[in-house]
Amino acid sequence: MSNPVLVEVTRGRLVESRHRGIVAVVDGSGKLVRAIGDVDAAVFPRSACKAMQALPLVESGTADAFGFGDRELALACASHSGEPEHIAVAAGMLAAAGKDVSSLECGSHWSFDQSVLIGQARTIDRPTALHNNCSGKHAGFVCTACHTGTDPRGYVGYDHPVQAEIRGVMENLTGSLLAHDNCGTDGCSIPSYAVPLRNLAHGFARMATGEGLAPLRANASRRLLEACMAEPFYVAGSHRACTRLMQTAPGRIFAKTGAEGVFCAAIPEKGIAIALKCEDGTTRAAEAMIAAVLAGFFAAEPDLHQALMAQANRPLRNWNGIHVGDIRVTEALA
Amino acid sequence: MSNPVLVEVTRGRLVESRHRGIVAVVDGSGKLVRAIGDVDAAVFPRSACKAMQALPLVESGTADAFGFGDRELALACASHSGEPEHIAVAAGMLAAAGKDVSSLECGSHWSFDQSVLIGQARTIDRPTALHNNCSGKHAGFVCTACHTGTDPRGYVGYDHPVQAEIRGVMENLTGSLLAHDNCGTDGCSIPSYAVPLRNLAHGFARMATGEGLAPLRANASRRLLEACMAEPFYVAGSHRACTRLMQTAPGRIFAKTGAEGVFCAAIPEKGIAIALKCEDGTTRAAEAMIAAVLAGFFAAEPDLHQALMAQANRPLRNWNGIHVGDIRVTEALA
């Protein structure tokens, strides 16, 4: 059975392109609150699970020992755009551990954001690992290794203590076994583990509610999600969906995207979390889907509902600014 | 009924994302040689039909009057990357008509190609309409208007003689009625008309074979396709799929992409043309699909078949150059 079309892209009076997807909304107990498509399908969370991967940074006492505040914790959970402020915080995290960019094993790339890339092209010869969208997460790994007395070298490896610890944390949160057979290598070279979409949502619901978690983990989870909601610019960047979604309902919505059309979110006050994947891996569609699913939980607050739906359904303009079509969610999501 | 999955993106041992699509292969008589999915679905050809839109430039005698050779004709059919050579030829076309960049109505944008964009950012303040990927096509429109004694101003409009002429040409080629109800506005502001995919393929088969076309149109069609095959860099640019496909079999394959996952191609010696669309509008998938469909026609030439399949199935590497997965076509296309 096919997953349903959740997002349409129109031109003139016709639908030009269609995006299918799966959506799981789960509460802290693991109960499916809403399900669209095959929510038992295994999905690589990619960068959407960075907040889970940042738990050892807090639980180990590293964040406190190094004096990290909301910005550093948000950046550890981030896929940032490589804006100067992001680079500065990542460099500061490494400096706190007596390290520098040479400790990062994530590789380097130019910003994915066109306006940031243009600025980079005009000011630097080439990007470094600090410009990698994952540099905050990797700085957190290096810091955690240093603080816990582990050699950080090789920290991206499956068998390195940093990744072994993360694997245990994510098994606990998602209730899924993580091992070589569901493991792939992420863009930044660390392991990424495919888990059923509903389990991924349950993991974030546990983080948002603390339900079923040991107090240390529940506290660290709350601290990380609150840091992201307090400093949404450091989770993504200017004009980015994660940042905008969290700015739309300050302190009430956590949202994090991942490559290949994944999006996760949590609404702590509602006790739920969302995980979704656009079947074809397209970001524009995942962004529309998450905004619409989030909006569904705020029907009683018309302004907030409308602000979220304006991120789900939006006009497409051409190079002359002419309105040529729309991205819009389908009935299945409305 | 859903269109089948034609391209998979893998990570580790798992499929991470899936792309569905429709494919029509048609001969000069209109006979369906191969069909996958709903080939009667209406599809906006977008830039894939630029060679059709360039016919008036040749048929009107404009190209000859202005001394245009293969490079100018290829650029009139192009979605170029905005490399310096592309800009120079577009500017030369306008100069031949006594015009300049101020005559272009396509709007402006930075190059879609990262390495070209970096070069642009370091050498210009902002892009002009000459940098627009459609500037060659638009220069052709301006030249055609000037040569035929029509005021070029407003040439992007539905009712301007240039667009009316193109509409008639495309109705003749595709055998489809084109009017307001199947018309959308393209990225560069000219009309784009949605036609059944099989009709789009038939239009290119007519261009490739001359079958059913008046001699003037048959000759102009052959001249345009031959110009693109002779100067494939001017149809797209460095490292681009259209350019690479045509370079793989010089003078034997014509190929042209369009936005939202469209790809058209023709193999004149086989008397067929191909039109396809990735349902979700993704370029990476459309590129894999067209390479695989083309390869199917060269099974008797193992080197060429393999060179095309290497463009259909390719490894994905991360920022550290590690092989993390693949883009590959499914059984439905193999």
C-alpha cells in the first residue's frame, strides 16, 4: 500500500508535483495519537535526533563543567547554517576543552543557505569543519570525550565510547535495538540508526515528558529542549524552518529537521511528540507537513494556528516576484 | 493507482528515500514504445521544451539573419549555469539585435551551481537577467521579435506575438490544445502549458524524425537538436546532467531537463523520444531515470550502455568522501 500524498505543489490551476509521507504522533506512554501512512517503517532520523545525541554532553556533567549555557546546548542540537554566530559558539565550545577545529571529524562544506554562502565566498577561501552544519554537535562530542577522560580521536566511529554511549541513550529513548544491521553512516560520518517512525516519535515524547526516564535523563532532556526553544537561531539560522517554528510559539514548540525529509517536533505542554518523513526526502515538503501537524494541536488558539498554517501553505513566486503557484498540504493533513 | 517507485536512495543496507515517476517513450508516429505509470497525466514541461520554444527563432529566418551558429542555438534551448561563456553568448545574441540586458524580462538569480555561484559572488555584486538560466532563450525571443518587426516589449506575455507563435508551434508538435486552462507561469515569466506526458514525448519524436512536420519545421527542428548535440556545454554547463548525457554519445543523444523533475530526450537514429517526470519534482531522480531509459536503447553497445548506467546508478559520498549509500534505479526501470 502506498503512503498518501500529503503535500502538493501547484502551478496555475494544476498540481505540478506531489509529495507522499508518513507521520507519527505519540505520547509519553508510547500511544499513537495520530498516524498517517506506514508508521512502522524504519527511518534514519539523520540530524533530527541531534537532541538525543546531545544527552551525554549534559548527563556526563560536561556541559556544567565547561559552563555551557542555552546557546552552546542549542548548537549541540543544531544543523546550523554556518553564520558567524554559529561558528563563534562552536569554536568557543572547543576552546573550553582546550581543543580547536583540528579535533573535528565532521568534514567541511559551504553553507546550504544561499545568502550565507555568498557571504562566506566573499570572506573565506574555503570552509573548515567549523562551518559544517554539524560542528556544534561534534564540538559537544569532543568536549564530552575530554571531560570523561576519553581520547576524542576517532569519536565518529561506531565503537568509540562516545558513539557507544549515544547508542545506549537512543535505545533507551526509542525502545529499539540499534546495531550494525540498521546502522548507516551520516553526512558528518557518525552512525545513524534507522528506527520505526513511531519509535522515533516516542523517543521525543519521552524527552518532552520525562515519562519512563531516569531522573538524570529526564532532567537533561528537558534542559536540552528548553535550550533549543530559548535559542532557536542556534538550532538552525536565519530564515530556517526549525528556527521559525520555534519562534512562532516561544518556549512551547521544539522542532528539528533532518536530511532526506525528516522532521521531529515536540509540544511538551500537550505531552506529545511528532516524527515524520517525506517519502522522497524533500525538505520543502517535510517543512509543510510538520507545520500542519503542529497547527492541528493549536486549533483552540486561532492566531497561533494561522501562523503555523502560513508555514504549511505558502505561495511560490518566480524571479519577477509573480505568484505562480503554491505549496499546500492535502486533506490528509488538514 | 500510484505511479511506481523508479529511483531509490540507499544508506547502509536500507532504502532511505523513494522517488516515483512516469515515463513515456514515443516514436514519430505517436506510438507508445514504452510506458511506465500514468503517461496520460498532464505535465508542465517547464524548461525541458526550450528546443520547441526556439523553433520560431530558426523558422523566421532570425537565426540566419543574425549569423547565429550552434552555440547561439544551443543557448536558446538552454538552462545554463551562468558560467562566463554562457553570459558572453547571451549578450552577443542581444547585441546582434541592437539590444542589451535591459530588454530581458526573465528576472535574475544567482547560479544554481555551487561552484559557479561562488565565482559569481567573488566577482559581481548581484546577478543580472543575463545570469538567469533562461537568458539564452529570452535573447532568442527578443531577437525574433526584432527581426520580424514586432516590438519585443512584453514578449513574455500570453498574448504577445512571440508567445502566440510558440503556442501554435507547440500545439502542432504535441497535438494538444494549449490555452489558458492548462497554462501556468514559468519561473522566467513566460507561459508554460501542461500537456499529457505521451504528447510531450511525441513532440520531441516529431522533432527528431521530422515525421508529420512541414519541411521548414522539420529542418529547423533538426538544426536545433543538432546544435545542442554539437555544443552540449551551452545547453547546461560544467558537470550538468544534460551536458554529460550528450557528451556520452556525441551527436546521438539529445537531452534537456526541466524544473520539477522533468526530463526529455531524443535518439534520432532510433526514431524515438522520451519524456518523463519524477512525481515529486526532484532533479536527482529525474536524472537517474533519464539515464536508465536512454541506456535501454543501447544494450547492443556495452560501453555506451555502461557509461549511461553509471549516470543512473551512482554512489553517494559524505563530507569526508566516505561511500554512505547509492542512488539507483529500480527493477521497473532496469
